Amino acid sequence: METITPKIDFQKELTDLFDVTGKVACIPGGYGGIGEVIAWGLAIRGAKVVISGRSMEKAETLAQQICDAGFEAAATQVDVKSVANIRKSIDFVVERYGALDILMNCVGIQREEALLEVTEEAYDEVVQVNLKAAMFLAQHAAKHQIDQGKGGKQVHLLSVRAHFGLRDRGYSAYCSSKGGLVMLIKQHAMELAPHSITVNGVAPTFVYTEMIRHVMENDSFRQGLLDRIPLGRIADPKDIVGPAIFFAAPASDFVTGQITYVDGGITASQ
């Protein structure tokens, strides 16, 4: 009986699994601690990256550094609290490069407040940036990807706090916004699957960036966190690049609606 196993050009197909050469990647939040290293990672592997954020100066500085290193990058401004501004920033990517293949959403904030002290203003801001912005970044990116008719990739950065809470800290807004993003990813994956657009998430534990400086300067909290992580350390920004590129590359063409926890084993042990 003839085998049904497909014939594979191993050298060609397996070599290109993580190749994003010529792909156009939009990276909102791309100059942050995690976004910057992902932007470099995608650019080094051949993608044309567009970095966006509130500060045009920071976005342009990083884009220029990437260009100076011999890769291709551009910058644009985005205020993710404005849906109109979100749409404008996505349109810029398509106008600049003629396509949008990858949305790599690195936007995120935290406003720490204990449960009994949570304010409506702070809660709304966190949900607006972490969840609502993801909704409309994804929506407008999807419109372009569907119109292009060649599939696409959407990747959102989350946190292990999408999976469980945090003792002794005021994380109500952050945890609920990231938990909501998990379900947004799953739903978008279902609606975009007929268009060959995959939607996935990368969820790290604490990563050494400026965003967690105040936490890491608390010796007792830091040690308690280290004691709970089986690999015995907090994540480095470069630890996030591999999973992000996997979801942006052909290697993940049959993976959608999934969350990869980059956490040193913490979610497997608790």
C-alpha cells in the first residue's frame, strides 16, 4: 500500500521553519524591555520591523539602531488608548511596506493597587491598555491580513499572571486584563483560522526589565519568587525571543489559540 506520509524536502522545508525573511512585522510597544529584544530578533532573521509606541523619539532611536546594524526597520507613533490612533499606526505599516504579515503586540502596563484601594481610574487604564488595545490592534491588523489573502501571524505578550494570582501584591487590574487577553486570543484564533491567520500568546514570568525594578529591589519578595521558580532564576529578555519567533515563523503554522508560558517551570509546579 502506498504511504500517505507526505514527501518532505528536508533541506529546504526544515531550514526555513524559523525564517521570516521579507516578512513585515508591526511591533506595538516595540521599544520596551521585552519588545526591543523581540524587534532585534525578528530583524536579525530578516523581517522588516515597524516599532511603535507613545514616544516617537524612542521608536525612531531603536529603528535607527537596527538599520545601522544592517537590517530593515521603521518607526511610527501610537497611542493605544485611541482606537483611531491604533488604526492609523497599523495603516502606516501597510503604506510603508505594502503588507502586514506579523502583529507582535508587546503593549502592557501595570498600576499596582491593593484590592481595597483599587481606583476606577487605574483599573480602567490597565484594562484599556492591556486588553482593549489588544482587541483593536488585532482587529485592524486582521483586516489587512485578510485583504492580503496570504494568511498571517498575530502574537500577544501576556504574563503568567494570566494563569494565576500573586500573593501579597495588588495585581487585580493586571491579572484580570491578562486573563481576559487569553480568551481574546482563543476567540480570535477561531475567527481567523479560516483565513490561515494564527493567533497565539507568549506569557513570561517576571522578566528583568525596568518595569519590575521596584519589585526586584524588594529582597524578600525577590527571594520568595526565586524559590518558587524551578529553574531558580527570573527570565532574561532574550528568553522571550525564541517563543515569539516560533509563533511568528512558519514553524508554528499549525499552532493557534495557544499560550506558551516562559516561566522557568513555575506554572508546571503550582
